[in-house]
Amino acid sequence: MTFTGLPPEDVPALMTGAVIPHPSVAGRADAYLPSPCIQNHAANLAFLPDGTLSCVWFGGTMEGMRDISIYMSRLPPGSGRWSEPEKMSDDPEKSEQNPLIFNAPDGKTWLLYTSQTSGNQDGSIVKCRISDDGGKTFGPVQILCDSPGTFVRQQIVVNDRGDWLLPIFRCVGLEGQRWSGDADTAAVLISRDGGASWQMRDIPDSIGAVHMNILPLGGCEMIAFYRNRFAETILSSRSADGGETWSPPEPTELPNNNSSIQATVLDNGGIAMVYNHSNATMSDARRQSLYDEIEGDECGENAAVVADAGRKAVWGVPRAPLSLAISRDGGRTFPHRIDLDTGDGFCLSNNSKDSLNREFSYPSVIEGSDGTLHVAYTYYRRAIKYVRLAPRALP
């Protein structure tokens, strides 16, 4: 089953938050989250302690601009409409991106996000706000990691020893150049004291492996999936000691276009992966970098710099289709697949004001207690789209 994207001019009118059954697919319902912003990107879903489904993302005029801030919308249990979003960050000098929500074992709820100047991801730091009332209100902004070039995207995982594992990627600049992603690597921040302090563990041989997505498989066994800067395949690695050490990332059977992916372990033991089923071999579309529409050529400040990374990150491969695949062998193969949205996936521009972008990207996926799968993702960089799939609608 496939679903074709809408004309870009039709999207703003749909951004009401209303969850509407799909007209031709039993067990599916869709919504376009409300937002005051022209551009909306990088959604992450999480259930709050009271069962409310939350979605956080960043919005503004264009990724990297100073008006990019974090927003949060909620879908209470039994509700058919997402709430009007709350602005969760507001640093007028920074582009604040890639938010995530974490429900800590001590009952507190954390909001994490990145903060950078312009397109200089190699100067980014990680900020957080903490809630003592289940995500209803959040405390003041704090610095979680001030090591320049640190970026987050995926959820914190707590292992059997109670350690918190925050997967990160390290944005590394090339000498004399703006950041372009050529030398990025993966790492894990580990906290053994409930988030008070963190230790960094690098993933071996991980140049080009970013957006590390850690999934527990039982006991000390874990698997991680990665976005691939070189637009080849989704990568994976494994840990046998609760996330303390990891094998080098290796290719999987699923393609990747240098865009984000996310997976979750299902209650039945399967793994659901949402991603773009495309890579650089499927298209010759290319752009110079993620931020080539933002003026300025200054390099990131106080960032790690290398002279030459060798290979170059690939940008501009179409971000479509947006696909859901299921593994039933611990993430080794993903033979069961459907497309959630299809179209040309044009992403040679991030311009949302003029409706130039037509990507479906940056998915988030989470399973409800009843087996329902909840997915949120970028729709044309104009809206955050939400898709709800009953078990009978899964591949």
C-alpha cells in the first residue's frame, strides 16, 4: 500500500491537530500538528507519565536561523486532537534543534535539545529542562553537555544496572571550512548518578555513523542503528555489556539517504523501523551541504577540527518514500515493509516559506500499551505529520 503526498499549498489548512481516520486504510489515522511556524522539523514522540502522548520538534523560518526554537504538543488519552504547541526554548541568538523527551526512573521528565550558532553544528552544545510534575511544566534551562559539536537526536536508554545511556554524535569540522558532516562520529554519554554527570564513550570506527538509536534486546544485549552520512545503508552495531562498549557500525540491508531513522522494540519482540527507503545509488540529486542556503562562511568556534576526513558527506538525496519495516530476528533482517508516504522527496532546498521542500523525514516511532504504533515525521518541512497504526495495519 502506498500514499501519495499532497500539493504543498494544501498542507497549512490541514494543520489543525485533528486525528482523522484514513479514508482507505483500515486501522490508520492521520493528523497534522498545529504550529505557528513556517518550518517544522525533527519530531520526537514520548508518552508522559499520565499516558499523554507528547511530540516535540523545532520550528521557525529555516533550520540554522536564530528564530528556530523547540515546541511541544500533547495528545491526552482519549483525545482526538493534538493541543496547540507550547514554545519550550527561546534563545534569540541560537538555533535550537533536535529535541527529545526522557522519563527518568526517579519520576522526573527531561527535555533535551541542541543549541548552535547559524549552521555551525560543530559548535553545538546540549541543553535541558527538567519537569517535576510529569511534563506539565519544566524548570529553567541548564547545560547538559558543553563539549562543542555535541548533538542529540535519539532517546536515552536505561540499562539493567541503572546507567543512563544518551546516544550522541560529534560534529567535527574540517580545517578552514564550515561544518559539512564529513568527519562526524558516534558516541554514548553515560551517567551513573541520575544525570548529574556524564562520561563520553566513543563508538569505534564510526566516521559517518550518526543519530545512534539504541535498543535493548534483553539482559546486557543491545543493538544500535545509525544514519549514514555517505547515503549508502542504515548501519548497526551491537553491545554485550549493557551499552558500555560497542562493535564498529556495519551495513544493514536497508538503504539510507543521509537522513534520520528511528526504531523501537515492540512488545512481541519485533523491531519497527521508520526510515526513507532510498540512497545515493537511486538518485543523482545533490546539494553542497545542509546549510548552503544560509549566508556566511565562518567556521564553528571552539570545535574539534581535523585536516581531512577523506570521504565527503552526501546531501540532497530525495527523502522519500517514508517507510515502515519490521524485523522479527533481532534487527538482522527487515523483510516486512509498507510505505507511509510517497512522493518525489525533493530536499535540495530547506525553504518552507516558498514551499520548495517536499521531503518526508526525521521519523519518530513508539508503541502504545495496546499495540498501536504511533509515528511522527516531517512533512515538506512545513508540518509535523502524525500517523497512528492499529496492529492490523502493520506489515
